[in-house]
Amino acid sequence: MKDRYWAKLFFPGLALLLIVPAQGSLMDELAITRATEPCNKWNVSFNWSEMDDYVSSVSHADSASGKATVATDTLTLASASDKTKVLKVSITMYTRSDASLANRSSMASLADTTLVKSKVCGEINVMDRQIDGQAGVFARGLKCPLKEPVYVAVYPVEYYRDRPGGVLASDALGLILSTYDQQATERFINSVKIEQVK
């Protein structure tokens, strides 16, 4: 009799434990939405969890690299509930077309430098990755001193610039820097699309 009594308590309880995580996972999937944020000359579209509110901001910077002028538009998504979670999308535009800017070595170097500037210490893992149909790189490391994960992706973005006499194809790189968890970061990178609107 006692065995039957405990069996009646145990098996429904076990079933509940198995169902709850599944329901949580299902809720996460159902809460995914397609978002689009303007970023000066660009629109950035991506998949995002409705359960993670963010505050967006846009900035612009100009610099020079040799004889080329460099312009960078940056979209920042900061978690409304956790200040440690930030995702930045930077689109760097060059006035001179140069195939070496988007080769594997240059993109890996940019990813590595970005992680170092983000206070990542120790080993940095860099791997090849397709992003929005383009051959790019993906890198990760741990930020000191608390060993928080940081992720970076770099890939070529289609870009045309206006000039007297018409429109000219040029070079641009998209850079994604994320301190969100791996699931949110992977979801973003796997779905991101950067499109020129101006």
C-alpha cells in the first residue's frame, strides 16, 4: 500500500518536472519576434526575444585609414534590466575599395583587436562563419576579471556610396560585439540583416 501511495506522488511530480522546462523552452520560442532598428544609412533587422526589453541608440564617427576616409555607424542595444548585457552593431564604410579589408586575415585581426579592447584576457578563439550569406569570422573570449563571455562577429556588408556622376560600389564591414548570453547572441548573428537605405 505504501509503495502505491509513493508511486502516486512520485510519477505525477516527475512528469511535472519534465513538462515545465519544455514549456519554458516553448515560451522562449513563441516569444521570438522580428525587429528592425534604423542606424543612419542602414536598417538592421534581427530576431529577438520579446521577454528581453532593450534600449537602442545610434552614433556616428569619422576617421581616416591611409588615403581612405572611414565612416562608422553604430547601433547599440542595451538590456533594460541588466546593464552587463550590451550588443553593438557597427558598420564601417570605406571611401576606397580594397579587397584586403574584407579578407579572412583582416577580419580575424579586427575581431581579435575588438575583444582585447573589451578587456578580454587569455585565449581568444576565432573561427570561420557564414553570416547573412557572407564569409566572415566569429570570435569569443572571457572578459577579466570576472570571466564573462564576450562575442564578436565580422563580415562584409554590401555598400554603395554616392559620388559625382553616379553610385559606386565600395567596401563596408559589419562588426557585432555582444556581452549577451550565447543563446541570444547566436540568435542575433544567425538572423541579422544589414541593408543600406541611403
